[in-house]
Amino acid sequence: MDEPDRMNRLEMRLTEQEATIEDLNRAVTEQWRVIDRLSRQIAGLREQVEEAAARAVPRGPEPPPPHY
């Protein structure tokens, strides 16, 4: 195997690996954006539920249904 051919193959592999790493980095970055957005939505919903629970008027036991 001659040296220039070997170097060409190594350079092609390196280029392909760099492209793959860039693609994976973009995918991970986008996933983190989605995770961050969903985490903020969950936190907002949790606050809404806690506020609704705090506003709820505590009542006594439920009266029996009318058919009793």
C-alpha cells in the first residue's frame, strides 16, 4: 500500500468523523433546547396547580348523592 493512498483514506475518515461529530453536536444542542423549554413549562404548570390548590376552599365531607 502506498503512502499517498493511505493518507488520502485517513483524511477522508477524519473529514467524515468531523462531520458526524458536528451533526451529533447539533442534535444534542437542539435536544437540550427542547428539554429546557419543557422543564420551564412543567415548572409553570406546577406553580399553577399549587396556586389553584391554595385557592381551593376546603370543604367538609361530600354530601351523599340524591338517590340515597
